[in-house]
Amino acid sequence: MITARQSRAARALLGWTQETLADRARVSLTALKRLESESDLEVYESTRDEVRRAFERGGIVFLNSGQGVGVMLVHGKRND
């Protein structure tokens, strides 16, 4: 599951605004803001999936281990 921090970090790596991500993920800006909120607001799983797919198309790889979570930008995959 994509976290709020992962979403914000991935956007930073890609240089995307919330508006850009919402457009690329085909989700509402309000839904995206809920996903990226630190307030643990409820978000549909389908919204998380669409955001994850948009990031993956942009070259983002999501990392999750016993030590924590993160994101990585794969070279040559960036989509501006």
C-alpha cells in the first residue's frame, strides 16, 4: 500500500505537482490530497492503485522492507 510520505517523495523525485499527479492518475485533486494527508484520512483503495500505477509509469519503484518504506526513480524512465 502506498503511503502519504511515499507519494510526496515520489512526486518530488519526478518534479510533479499534486495537480500533475491527479491528472496522470485520473483521480480528483481532493482524493489525492486525502491520500497525501498525514491525518490518516480514508482513501479508496482504487485511488491508491491509480496513483501507484501513474508513478510506476513515470519510473518510480516502491520499496518496503523490515527497515522501512521508500521510493526510487529508475534511470531513463522519467516522464515529464
